[in-house]
Amino acid sequence: MRISKLSPRVLTMLLTLGAAPMGAQAAEYGFSSYGLGGVAFGAGATPPPGTYVTSVAGYYSGKIGVNVDFDNFTLAAGAKVHFFTSGVNLLYVPERKLFGGSLGLSVTVPVGHNDLNASITSPISVSRGVDAWGLGDIVSKAQLGWQRGTFAHTAYIQAVAPTGRWESGFAPIIGLHRPGIDVGWAFTWVEPQTKIQANGVLGFTFNFENTETNYKTGNEFHFEWALGIECSPGLVLGLVGYDYRQLTDDSGSARRPFKGSVDAIGAGLSYTTLIDKTPLILNLRHYREFNVENRWDGSMTMATGTIRF
């Protein structure tokens, strides 16, 4: 089967969650602006020309094993966070090619709910909890993809804007008030006889300073992967995972000299069907983190749905 028949599944990767708590300690607030787990089956394929809408719902639950220093207080080890996020991604793929590849332009608008319970010192130790809804950090993205036989690959660049709900202190932040640029490369390869597919995306996040706290999070590396097999027409089952490493130290106020890292593995599925003549792509994935260093440690579940207009 040609990748072009599978390619709409790549749309699920395009909704990167601007405030999803997939990163953690060693980055300011213990969160990363790049949403790990947003890429899986069909990662390197670009869909046919058209306009696409993707809806996503994700839930992360985790705890922290080390103290986290903020601008005016310390979050003690053992803090627990529950984060629900939803959002909409709009993708436009024009007919015209660029450098022989298919261009894709997208924007993601996330909304989240953060529930945080922790012991804090400011300057005395007290137990507190906060929760609230709010707008997340909006992500704009441009990608360029090529396909040769059963191998497809895509280069991308995306920008994170500090648009989300944020305030200084122990507050239920949804956005991080941290601008950033993420660049990367994704691929998808399908074995035509067995219908086994291998997918991956590797990227680098370059963070800018949070001007309100004078804190600059270090630069980060991420790799996401998915191995699956098409069990029946339109249905792909397999394993998914991600790996994250912080490459440089943080700097600025309350600087921490250590770096974070984490790995995760889980199960995923993708299902493509038609409603009347409209393609519908559904995805479901669950990840469990391990090998955690200086980060939140937890699990994440994500569901997405994509339609083409």
C-alpha cells in the first residue's frame, strides 16, 4: 500500500500541544513547550492538497521527585499534577509544490485545565492546591514533505507564542510565557507486503527567555517513534514512544545546573474511514514514562480526530 493512502494519519502529529506537560524539571516550571507524544503513525507523510481540521484531547498525570525552584518559591518533591488539554489544529496544503515537495501550513490553538497539589516554601512550608482552565500557547508551523515510493519524509519548523494563561507565583498556569522555536525532520516507511510501518520524528527546541521571570530554559532534543502494522483496511496497531534529553543548562534567575531526560513507551492505534465521502482519521495512544531524571514522572493518554474539507 502506498503511503499516500496512509498519509492523512500524519495530521494527528500536527496538533502539538503548546502547554501539554510532557516536559518537566530542568525546564522552567517543569514543563516543555514541545508536546511529546504528538507524533506517531504517518509521521513523515504529507496529506493531499486540501484543508484539514484536527481535534485533540489529552490527559497527563504525574509527580515530581525533586524540588523545583520558581521565581519566588520552591515546589517540594512529591508534588502531583493532573493536566487535561484540548485544542484545534487547522492545516492547509496547497496544490503548488515548493522545491519538489508538498507544503503544509498550520496553526494550533490549545485550551487546558491544570490541577496542581504540592507543598511549597515561601518562606515557610505549606500545602496548597490550585486548578483552573485557560488558553494555552498558540503554535504556528510550516512543513515541507517529499515522497519516494513507500518512503516519505518531512522537514518542519514551528514557533510557540506566549499567549497562554500565566501569572507569577504559585498559580494554575496553562501557558508557559516562554517563546520558542522547534525544528525537525520526520519519516514514514511502509513495507508493502507485510504492511509494517516505521515512523519517527527528531527535533530540537530552542527556548527564549521568559521576560517576566528573567529565566531562560535550556535547549532540548526529542525523538518520537511508532512501529505498527495494518491489521485490516484502515486499522493500524502498534507500539509508540518518545525520548527526551535537555542539551544545555538553564540560565537566569534561580538557575539550575542539571538537565532533564525521560523515555516513554506505550500502545497506539490509528483508524481511517469515510463518513459519506469525507475522510475521518481517529487516533488513540497511551504512554508510560521511565528512566526519568530531573523531570515530572507520569503517564499520558491522547485521542485525536481529523477530517478533510
